[in-house]
Amino acid sequence: MPILGADMTAGTLVAWRKQPGDRVARGDIIAEVETEKGLIDVEVFVSGVLERILVEPGATVPTGTALAVIREDAPVVAPVPAATAPVAAAVVSAPARGERVRVSPLARKLAATLGVDPTTLRGTGAGGAVTREDVERAAARGREPVAVAGPPPAARPRMDVARMRATIAAAMARSKREIPHYYVGHTIDLHRALGWLADENTRRPVPERLLAGVLLLRAVALALREVPELNAVWRAGQVEPRTEVNVGVAISLRGGGLVAPALHDADRRPLDELMRAFRDLVQRARSGGLRSSELSDATITVTSLGEQGVESVLGIVYPPQVAIVGFGRIAERPWVVDGAVVPRPVVTATLSADHRVSDGHRGGLFLAAVERLLQAPERL
Amino acid sequence: MASDLRAAVLRALGDVAPEADLTSLAPDVPFREQLDLDSMDILNFAVGLHAALGVEIPEADYPKLATLDACVGYLASRSAS
């Protein structure tokens, strides 16, 4: 069961798309799982033959649980999903009756606050101790036991908004607790970018038109080449730089909640291709059908609340990422150009970032790079 | 004619916001207010109308698609011309 978010603890296998004996290639969708982020398509990361299914439809299992066995083309047998197993089966079962459970003082206090019985949890800390993360995960999933078979799910299960809310709460609380944020902002003149966009869209048929949002996403992706330390994840007490630029796009869901799936390789895809991928991503985020890699691969997040009239947004970093970029609304403002006040469409871009990884100076340079890139939209 | 256009508009809208109850849609209140649409939805709405009716809607005309009544009126005028 892939880990599709920092605080995801379990998922329900909804359906298999492949059967034992079928050939699978890296990137194929092999199964559908339901999580607090909705219905997700699970991809495989190896090529070979699906040998055996380990989890039947309807079963809810912890993240890290092997779902199936694939006989790789190379003579190695790997569980699926091989790339996401590290947290593994630490939460598969509760401790045996009578077994003494070690609970850290902080976890015990938190458990009392959240109404969780820590003695029912399998700890993931040193020596099997129950940690505050274990307690938070248990609180997020409520009293629902994991690794139990449930009734067969409906063909297209509806998203559980309360469950998604609990997951967002856990991730955001963890971020604010653990990540020392710093914030910088920069107001950017979009006169050139929007002028270019209007001309471009006049020439394009409706399905090929671009949105201002995709220019902003592309500018962020390219600016990360200049300040690469913002494109990273923080794991086990240290930063891990990422070479690929996978921009998580915060997408609000009309039923409540939000997801931030990744636009892969946003710095290497031409604007047209990025726009098509962006449209597809939003459509699938809202209708169900996101892929597991899209929920686990983001290396930075971009959020925009401009369409809600917000002037600027100071985001909360989504762990394990180390930065989030926010855009407010594009508004016509008086702007000084060559000593004269003229009306210009401007947007306030902000950066919230992890101070353990970067400093405000570098954050400021990043926003300056975003601004500079947006002054030459034809090169985006 | 107008009822055909209205049905086409509602179908395109239903594709963009499948969770919305379009039977209670007020015809003179902006879609954005009633359905919480954003610019991606508006683009997809225009794409849907283009596919259904063959009407190429310039981006500058998107504000004319703001309500159900306005949208039907706009499409009728484009069809007439």
C-alpha cells in the first residue's frame, strides 16, 4: 500500500486492474485504492509478470503492506509497491495481550488529549516504543482497525471528507510543530506575461488555450534551478535534494478538502504539454483517478487563492517538502514605471520555507527569479 | 432552439461540476457564485461548449458566459450570426 501523504496510515484496496499471469510494465496502473485523498490509481515501479495477489478487494491495510508479488524481468522478486515500503508493517497488528507497551511521555500525554489508548498501538520508535507520530496516526484514523477485511466497496467510492480533514490536520499540525518556517513575499508585474498570454490565446483554438496559472507554475519550476535547495525533502533529520522538479499543485475539492498532486518534471516540459497535464490533473483530482506517484512525488507545492480574491497566501509547508509557493489574486494596481504611475496587473508571490534548509536571502533570490522569468513569457 | 442551447449548456456545466445540483441553478446568478467554479472550470466549460456546438468562444467573451441566461443568449446570438 503506497504512502501517498505524510500522514497516511492505511488504504482500502478497491479493485485489481491486472490479474495473476498478466504482464505489467513500469508505470502501468495495477490497482485502485481508496484513501483519505479519494480513489487513487496505483502504479507499478518494475516490469514483469504479476505472480500473486496478496490483498483482496475490500481489505483495508496499513501503508507499506505488500499488495502483490511481481516476478521481475530481471531475476528478482519485489513486492509492490517496492519504492514505498520503508514504514512497512510496523502497524500491521496490535501488541499481544499482556505484552508491556513502552510509550514516550509526550506520546502518553498526547494520547490522553486525543482519546487514544496507546497500549493498543504497535510502536515505531526505538525498541518498539509508541511515539507521538503513532498516536497522531491512530487519532487520524479514528477507532477503525487496520488490516481488516470490510464489505466490498462501491464501484466509485465517495471521498470521506472527515477523514481527509483529519489527515490535513495531522500533516499541518506536524508541519507547524516541527518546521521552523520563514516567509518572504514579492509583488510581481504581470503586464508582459498577461499581454503575451492574451495574444497567444487569441491564436489558439479553445482546447489549446493557456491559463495564467500555468505560466506561474512554469516560472516556479524554472526558478528552482537557480535556488535548488528549495526543491528537496527533509527525512530523518537531514535534507535530501531532488534533481527532478515535481511541482505539487494545491487543488481545492468542491466537496471540501484539498489535494496537492504533482506535475512531474515541470521544469522540463514545454508550456503546452504542462498545460495539458495541468488540466488533466485538476480534472482527475476532482473526479477521482489520481495516480499513486502523483501523490507521493511532489518536491515543492504551489498554492493559489487568487480566484477567491485573496491578496496573498502564506502557506504551510507540506512535509516532507521544504517549501511552498503562494500566489494571490491578479489585480490592477497603480505601478511606477520610468517615473510615471501607470495601471498594471500585479500578483503577490510568497514563499514559505523550512529555515533548517534555506535562508530568507535565498528565498528572496528565488522570488526574484520567478519575477524575472515572468518578464519573458515567450521563453517559458 | 433556446431550450436546446440551455440543455447543451447544462450538459457542459454538468461535465465540469458533476457534483452540482443543476436543477436548482438560478438562471441569473453567476455560475462562479453558485458552483464555486475557477478559471480551469471556465476553460473546460468553453471547451465543452465548443465540442457540443462547434462555437469558437474568444477568451474575451468568457464574461458573457457568466450566468445561464447570459450564456444561452450569447450562444443564440453567435448561432444567428
